[in-house]
Amino acid sequence: MSKLQPNQPLRRPTPKDAPVPPKTGPAPAEGMGFKIPYPLLWLSLAVIIVYFPSLQYGLTDLDDTIFIRDFHEYNEHLGNLVISFQRGLFDAVKDPYYRPLFMDSMILNYQLSDHGLNIASYHLFNVIFHLISVYLLYLLFIKLNVKELSAFLLCLAFAVHPVLSQAVVWIPGRNDTMLAIFIFSFLLFSVDYSGTGKLRSLLLSALFLLLAFFTKETAVFAAPVAFVLLVFVLSRKWNDRNNLILYAIWAGCFIAWYLVRAAATVQINIGIAQIAQDFIPRLPLIIQYLGKVFLPFNLSVFPIQQDTVYYYGIAAIILVAALVFLNKHRNLKIVLSGLGIFLMFLLPVLFVPAKLNEQSFEHRLYLPMIGILLMLSQTSLLINKLTEKLQLICGLALCGVLGILNFMHQKAFEDKIPFWTQAVETSPHSAFANMMLAARLDKDDFEKSSNLFRTAYKLNPNEKYLNFYYGVMLQKKDSVKESEKYLLAEKNGSGYYECDFYLARVAMEKHDPNGAIGFLTTYLKKDPSNSMANNNLLLLYLDTQQPEKAREHIRQMQKSGFPVAKEFLQKAGM
């Protein structure tokens, strides 16, 4: 270093010599240089492309016909939008399910679908509900500080994943998409209020939590999930003033829902002992569900635990553990939070007694999926040395495979025959699946139908409606008297009213016209529009010399618009 001489002019420092001024402002966030233009638009296109075929699907005869056709009189009256909050789902009283907002969605959909005749409108609403939930999930991940590219790819997987297709293409599956809309909205506004203290966010979080409660009981875990996101994912103090206010609001929403539900005519005939007894045997469902999420190659429209393999689930657990372990930059709190959210939202499935519902339906994964996706945000799939453009290409390729698998699987929901055919193929030990397929093949392939009924009876002779179908099958084979014990078993068990129509034929075969009259009279109270039953009852009144009852029945038939032959009018003295 040279020493400066007194007469030497001062030299300005060169740019090379000059110190670099410190940068001001916040450091750029990771991935700020890579932006996906219009992410919601691309997510929308993915949903539309994958689920567009479902707009032409029909009914599966699994609950959808009940809510659309059997409930058509209920759906016709907008006043029932309020009544839905006072009754059970399938039955006003004898039903443990309480789903008022689902019932209201069917009422409104009925008004917009040409009185239930336009089935496409039901499928369209289902796709729209799924689209909204995908939007909200993306916004929620951004709120949780998930990198934009990661949030996009995770939501794209959510949009097209085949394990979630049942929630979209099966009309009653909308209960889960609606629940997701309300819970995702609740979580968004809870996170916002916790950070900003805005009254609007507080009120909206309470509103969406209430809507979630009145959609499905799974919403009881929405508040615990919000707590996990606030405290463990966002690292906010649990006893912060805003959070304490949130807790109070959550408790108030739960009490309000509980009081309204308690006032409804819902009967819960499930004991705690029964729930506890079935809980442990159902725990392996967690492994089965994980297998369907990560390796969706054994999906079923009507899965049962007995016929679902475990090796996909075991492989999935090993795969996820490896992906987490290989990522040295993982946030373990977020990994554990995602696992906890997955288990909390899946917990209600484990509490469902096998007596009430033995199926392990895949639409129940719709909400738990958020926990899996949150875990994946901390794995080497999304945190690695690849450039973001290369990550996007790989992510799109993976989602493309999921979309193809979805497209292939959802075809099973196209109509009742492919639906129940796939149900029997994937769940051969399900008596209900065998029975339902048999009942839909009895006109086109009676021999195959009969074999399926026999298989179902061997699997479970007490399956609801099976004795009825078995009795009808025997009558079609002219074994009328042999059908009696099966029809009576069903009548005494489920009380299915159709049994009376066929028991009337048994009574006639036994030369008991008065018994036949009794069965037909009881049957017509449930289905007064059956022309054959009306004519048979009129003939029985005439044959047993009961002209007064014959005339009364003729007047009732004429009032209902049924034609009555002149000879019958003459015999009745009219």
C-alpha cells in the first residue's frame, strides 16, 4: 500500500474500490422471480377438463335417487328450506344423520332442474362446488405462507386427484365439497382475524363455521384444525388477545349448532359401547386411505375394509417418510401439523359403527386431504435443487397422470349398471353390492341376477332389502308360496312397504282373499299411484261381494285419475 504524498492530488475511489451500500427493505421471498400467471384460471381449466364428462352422467341408485326422485314432493316446496333444520336426513325422525344444508342444496337444485328431470344440473352444481373449494384451498395455502408454486401444484393435485372424484361425480358427494367450502372459508377468515383483528373477518369466520356445522358433523374438528394452523404452522401465540376472542366465538357457534340439532327430530340409536367396539377394528382404514391417496390404483365406488388391500398403504407410509427424511430443510412442525389435520378430519370415519355403515367411502378423504397436502409442502417433492420451471414441468406431468386415472375411474359413476358392476368387482364380499347389481339385472339377465342374489344371501341374510328381493326372485320363478318367509322377514325387519304388494299375491295363492285385501290396503297407503294394486284391490272387493267398499274404492280411483272399466262399474252398481 503506497503512502500519499502531500502534493499528490486526491483520487476518487473507483467503483471497484467503493464499498457496496447496504440494501434496504425486506429480503425477497423465495421464488419471487418465478410467477404463474393467472393460477386460478389454470386450476379452473383443470377441473373443467377432468370433470366435464360427468355432466352427462346419470344416477347410480345409491342415495341419489332417494334425494332427487323419492324426495320430489319435499323438494318442491321452498318452505322446506327451514324444515330441513328440524329433521333427519333420510327420515324425519328415525335417522341419526343431520344434514340440513345438504337437503337445502337439493331443494334449490330441484327448482333449477325442471323438477328433478334435468340430472345434468345436479352434476354441474357438484363441479362448481369442487371448483370453489379448489380456489379457497389455494388462497388458504398462500395465507399459510406456502410458496406460490408449491401452492399451485398442491391445489392442482387436489383438483384432479382420482380418490376425490366420488365427492364430485356422485351427486350426494357434494356434502363433502360444500363442507370444504365452508371450512376453508372459516380457516381463511380465522387466520386473517388472528393477524389483523378486523371485525369483518371475525364475523365471517363465525358465519362459515356455523354453515359448516349445519352441513356435516365433521365440522366439530374445524376449530381444532384452525388452532393447529394458527399456533403451530404460523407460530402465533395461543393466548394472543385475538386468538382468545376466536376461541370464544368457536365455542358459541358449537353451542348454537348443538341446541338447534337437539331440538330437531333426530334420533341417535347408537350406543357409546358400539362405537368403542368398532373403533379399534376400523383403525387400519388409515393405512388403506393413505394407500389410495399416494398410489390410487385400487379405487372403488363402494369400498369395504375387508376387500381393500394394505400393501399400497404400507408403501405410501414408507414413501412419505423417505420424502420427509430426504428434505433437510423441512419444517417438522408443519409436517406434524399436516399429519394431525389429516387424522382429525378422518377421525369421524373411525367412529362410524359398522352396523350403521360399513363402507369406507373415498369421498370422506376430501377434507383430510388438506393435511396430506400440507405435509407434502415440506418434502423433497417441492423443496429440492431443481429450478422452479423444472419443478413445474414435473408437477404438471404428475398431475396429468392423476387426471388420466381420474378420468378412467369416474366412468364407473356414469350410470347404475357400471356403478354396481364395479362395486361387485372391487368389493365381492359386500352383500349390499351384490344385491344392488342383481336387482338391476333381473330384467336383462335373470340368471346372473339370481346368482348374485344367492351370493348376497350367503354373505349376509340380514342385509336390508335382501329378503324382499329374494322373495320377488322366487315369485318370478313361480315359487310364490316359498317367497312368503323372505317377504315376511323383510317386512318384520325393515318394514319395507313393497313387501305388502307381493304378500298379497302369496295370500291369493293360499286362497285367502281377505288377507290379500289387507296387504293391498296397507300397500296403497304408501303408494296410491300403483295402478295394478288399485285394480287388484277392486277385483278382490267385487269377488268377495263387498259392493260398498268397491264403490268407495272406485270413487277414490276416479279421483286419482285411474280409468275404471264399465263392467266393473256395473258389478259395483254404479
